[in-house]
Amino acid sequence: MRRSGWADLSLGRKGVVVVALPLVALVVSTLTYLWVEREEDRLQDEVAHTFEVRDEIQQVARSLLDAETGARGFLLTRDESFLEPYERAADELPSGLERLSDLVEDNLEQNRRAARVEELADEKLAVMGQMIGLANRAETVRRDELLAESKAAMDELRVELDAMRQEESRLLAIRTRNVDRIKEIALFAVAGGGLLGLLGGLAAIAMFTSGVAKRVRRLEDNARRIDQGQDPLPLPPADDEIGRLGRQIEASGRLLDARQSELHEARRFLEQLMERSPVIIFRRDPKNLRTTFISSNLERILGYTPQEMMEDEDLWTESIHPDDLHGVVAQTREALEGGATDLTRPRYRFRRKDGDWVWLESVLRIEYVNGVARDILGYALDVTNRHRIEQELSERELTLSTILDTSPDVIVITNELGSRRYVSPSITDTLGYTPEEAIGGGPEAVHPEDRRLSVEQIRRAAAGEAAVRARYRMRHKDGRWVWLDVRAQRFVLRATDEGKKRDEIILYAREVTAQVELESELRRARDDAESSSRAKSEFLSRMSHELRTPLNAILGFAQILEMEGLDDFSKDGVEEILKGGRHLLDLINEVLDIARIETGKLGLSLEPVQLKDVVNESIGLVRPLATPRKIVLKGPTDIPSNWHVMADKQRVKQVLLNLLSNAVKYNRSGGHVELTCEARGQGHLRIKVADTGPGIPPERMDLLFSPFERLGAENTGIEGTGLGLALTKVLIEAMGGAIDVESSPDHGSRFIVSLLRVEEPVDRVTVVDLPSAADPSVRPSRTLLYIEDNLSNLKLVEHILARRPEVRLHATMQGRLGLELIREHHPDLVLLDLNLPDISGAQVLSILRDDVSTRDIPVVIISADATRHQIDRLMEAGARAYMTKPLDVQRFLDVVDESLEGDALNGSRNEADDSR
């Protein structure tokens, strides 16, 4: 419409045209909005459909993973609760896969993948079902094949599911963009319609009021508003020069607002960046070095606000450490005078506002205009932690260097071929060479007979064995051979630039020439002693046989003669023969017992012995000896039933019988013998046997425990051999106890026996479950079974294993029940005592090793029997280790850790094989 035509129109027609314009715009906007809304609903439905497909894919994948995890948990633990995810997946997966196929039926490629997923899911569930069926069978090969099939099916399932997810993600992105685009169209349609209606109304007002003059004044106002940073007022739509000018002003205003908004956002981002940055940014005046700008993170890093630093001209320099200030200022002045543009300062100390000193490192850039410094821009970084770490590293390097230089051991760093790249200075004292002379080379300095051993040691260390130890000879610079004890350990150097690793071997060598010679002498001495011991044992064995054989005939025929009707003279003679023969037999037995103890051949079964029972039994046996002589034999009536001693029960009774019978035999008629018991401190029990006999002269006390010494009793007519007290002392000391005597002439004697007190054992099976509070990410949970009938030993091991909270301890006091528990629970380690109430520990070990299901369980023997023959026999029978009582706690923990780690390593290897 031309402007001249519009000016000629009447007011009514102008009104009709102006009013019709917004109405048309409103109708168009409404129709457009309805179309856009319908299209938006359709696209939203497509997006929702895509999300539903993705959720269904995720549900199928989750069900399969839960089923596989449950099946593997069942295979590892045999706990049927792990099968719940597998069973749930078997029930729910078919319907889920059917829903997935229905959802993607309009997409040919997705429909094909859904069919393949359904096929693979059925195959996966079938394989897992077969694996579960073989869980309790020893078909390892078939289980490995099924694991491989399961893994292959799962890998292909992941590929197909990932492809479906990626396709749905692609469709989701496309449909989301379509929704966004249709929303933009709706927005533009509504905005356009509204704007047209508004402009139409404004045009009507403008036409009927002020016309062009008002439009011009509005343009003037808009220009002023833009200049003041305000938004321009809307103008009526027009296509003449004034209308175009108004639109250009409005566009300029919008562009200016956008630029200001961008500038504000950039400034805000820069401020946040500087606030969070560890680098302090500052600017200084090169004339007086006054700070003209400093970043806001100053307060966070150094405690000062930017205002404090800029208002106080001297604050920065006053905060620098006095020892560093001169260097910092002088360096800046020299840079300004020399026209330098970049300056990196060495580290200097700076006092924070709270008084602490920190180390700063700064970089300066000086800007010049016409050769005159205009500005100094700087960056400062707090490097206190780095400085401390570098100092610690320097100190560690110095410490390590000092250790290497002063260590008596020769420390060598070599490669796998034995070529030395470092040798410590101590080699001069050991082999006579300087470190420089020893660098390089190989095993040629090793004795020819030992070279293979040294090369094998380095090879084993390079293969990863820990602390490989060997002993071999090396030639001294003066030509003699020197024995060295060498430990080898691999360590890995990582080159930080290239990221490559380099394996090297570190050797620790110590001269042991004197020790080797001493060990050689000791071996010779030991061989001589063992030869002598064997000869003594053979002599005792032969003497026992030679003495007992004729005694058997003498006593046998004498007893036959005693049965005959002999006259009194012959009967007395036979009695004397029997009396002498039995006395000789007792003498032989006592001599052999003493000899066995001295040679370590007398077997003692040390266990908790109830003191009350053995005392009452001994008194009951001796009482008939006291009655004919009217000797009062008194024993304790209040011995606590929980008093137990660590001893051999038969040997304790033998000791008490010796002491009580001596107290009766050497007592006066009508005398007294009293046995009492008392606790001595926390660790011992004392047994006292007192008599009213003639006592022992002080000058003869030293001979009291000597064999065959009767201290004059041989002239009294009282029978005896003089070996009873000697044997008693040897037996008490062999059981870890002690014996003492107090005596005075005419006032009797008192013998005092002290034995180790132990806690009361129990007569029933006890199962101890130690609570485990360990973090499962440090170590895996392990199960340990202890077969032991001694409660004190059980409690001791329980307390020791409290240091290993990941270990669950079970205990039983019977061998056969222990075998049942082992077969039922299959523990990771078995601790086994030898003296059990039903079957021996050796039998338990033999049964375990003969059973296929238990032969691989490690067994550690814990026994008081420390004889080499016993140890060798059980180690050959399959024991992992043999430990003697009393336990060395640290050694015990080491053996338990090594046994469990070795079993865990085998298990991890089996799991790795299964996963393949």
C-alpha cells in the first residue's frame, strides 16, 4: 500500500483497515498454534516411546546381569539364595523380550536385534542352568566349558543391547530436536501473531492521534533510552523510512543488550576463575612498585583482602621474609633497568596475615611503551607443600645415601644379566675393590662351583620371587675366596618421560665366611654328638634287652617254684630271689627312664591335668603303706576343681608316689605325712609333701638328687635304689616345673614341686565364631577350623587371630567331628593338634589327604611334640607346616597368612581360568 493512498483514505476506512489487521493476525496465529500443538503432541509421543524402548532394553540387560551374578554367587558359595535373581530372570525375561519386540516392530533393524537378543538370552539362561546343575559335581572341565559359553553369549548380548541402545539414543536425539523445533515454531507463531495484533492496535492509535510526529518523537526517545542503557520502546509497524529507522534502532538496542550481557557474563566468569585459581594475579606500578590490582583469591590464599594490599603501599614488601626481601626487590630493579620483559623469581618466603610463613613462586611480565616500563603484570603461586615435599625428598635421598655409604652390607643394583650399575662403598671392606672397579661385569667373580647358583638367584628374582636368598663364594681382590650371604629382590623403575618400565635387581650381600666356618665346625660337632647319642641309645636298647631277658627267666621260674609246696627254708630263698629280681627290675626301669630323658627319648604327653584327681589318687595308693606303721597320711580336702597343671598325668602321679612313699618309708613309726597345695602367683601351682622323719643333714643336701645316693639309708635296712629322687627331679624339669627341698635334722623334710598352671579344659565340643569387622576391600573373608581339645590353646589362638578380623575361626575338640565339619564347610585352612580324645591328629591328616574333596585343604600341625622324627613324618604325610607349643605368635601369624594367601592365589587363578 502506498503512503499517498493511505493519506487519502477516510477515517472510517483507515479504522476498518487498522482494526482488520490485528484480527487477521490473531486468526493466523491461532490456527498456527493449534497445528503446532497437535504436532508437538505427536512428537512427544515418539519421544516417550523411545524412552520406553530404552527402559525395556535396560531392564533386559539388568535381569541378565543379575541372573549371571546370582549363578556365580551360587557356584562360589553354594548358597541357594543367590539363585533368586536367576529364577526371577527365567520367569520375567520372556515377557520382557516380547514387550521389547512389540515396541520396536516398526523399526526393521531394531526388530532384528530384538529377535537376536531373545535368542541369546534363551541360550544364556540355558547355559547358566547347566552350570547350576553341575555346581555340586566335580566336573571341572565341563564347568569351564559352560563358563566360556556363558561369557561368549553375554558378550554378544552386550553387543546387541548396546547397538539397540545406541539406535534408540540416536532416534531420541532426532525426536528431541524435532520437539524443540516445533516448540520454536509455536513460540514464533504466537509471538508473531501477538506482535502483529499489538502493532495493528498501535498503528490505529498512532493514525488517529499524533501520526508521524509522535513516531518521530518516539524514535528520539528510543535513541536516548539506548544511550542511557535502557530498552527501546516498541514502534508501530511501518514500511517507510521512519519505520525502517525505528526497526534498526530496536535491533541496535537488542544487539547492545546482548553485548553487555556477554560482557557481564565474561567478567563474572573471570572473577570466579581468579577466585578459585591457586595463582594470585597482580599488577604493579613500575615506578614505585605499588600494587594497583590484585585478584580476589588473595584473601583465601594469604589472608589479606585486595583493598588492604592496594591501600598499604608497603604491605607486600613488609610481608616478605627479611632474608629474601633484598633479593626479590633487587631482581625486579635489575629487570626494569635491563629492559627485561619476562622474569621468573626464585622462591621466597611470605608471611600470611595469620603469621604463618609460606613459600611463593612468581612470574613477572613487564610491558613497555616507547621503551618506558608502563606496567608490571605478575602471577604468584603458593608452593609451600611442594617445597616441603622436595625438602623431604632431599632429606630422604641424603639419608638413603648415608645408609648405603655406611651399611656393612654390600648393596648392588644389577640387571637380569648380572651387569652391575651401582655398588655401595662397603664392597671395599668386603672384597677389596672400589665401587668404580666393581661397576659393570657379571658373575665371573663368583666361584666356578657357585656361578650357576648366583645366575639362578638373579633369574628367580627377575621372575618376581620375593627375597631370593643364596650363599656363595666370591674372589677377594687379594685372591682368597669369601663367603657371602646374598638376598635378591626385583624392583621396577618407571621412566616418567616415556612412561616405560625397567626391571632391575637389587642384591644385599653380607660376608659370612666366619659363620660358614663356624657352621661347618658345628655340623661336625653335631654329627659327632648324634653319633655318640645313637651309640648310647643302641647301648641302652641292648642293655635293656640283655638285662630283661635273664630277669624274665629268673622271676618266671622263681614264681613257679613259689607255687610248689616248698619247705620253709626253700620258700624263704625263693622270696629273696623274687625280692632281689623285682628290685633289680625297678632299678633297670629307673636307670633307663633317666637315660631316655637325658637323650630326649622319653615321650611326654603334656596336657592340662586336674590336680585334685591326681593328688587324691596318689594318696589313695600310698595310704596302705602308711597304715602298718601307724603313720598318719593327710591330704588336702579343698583343692579347687579348676586347678590344672600342664604335665604328663602318669609322670605327675609317678613323682607324687615317689615323694609320698619316701615320706612314709623314711619316717618314724607313728609319724605324720602331709600333702598340701597352693597357688603361686598367676602362673604356677605348688605341691608340698612334708614328713616327720629324721631329716637330711645340711652337708649332704647337695647329693640328694644324685643317682644311687641314699644318704646313709642303705644301712637302715630300708629297701631302695637311690634313683627315685633323681628320676623325680628329671621328670619335673622335663615337664617345665621345678622341685626344691627344705629339711632340718630331727624335724623332718618338706619337698616342694612347682608346675605351670593352665586354664580348665572343657569336655564338650565348642565352636567359636570370631566376629569379623574387617573392611572387605583390604582382605577377603577366610574360614579357619581348629581341632584342639585344650581350651587354653583354643583361647590363645582365638586371641591371636583377633589380629586378623577377616578370618572366621571355628573350633572342635574331637577328630571325627572335625572331619565332618571339614567335609561340610570346606574351610580355607585347618589347624590340627595331635593328641585328641577320639582319634589322633595323624589319623585326621591321613583321612584328609586320602579324600579327593579335602586333599587340597592346607593343614598346619600344632603340637607340643617337637621331635624331628615326628615333624618329618607329618610333613611327608602332607602337612603344610608344623608348629610346636608354646607358639611363637608372630611366626604363627606368618604361617596362617602364607597358607591363606597361597590358597587365595590358587583360587584366584582358578577364577581367572573360569572367566576365560
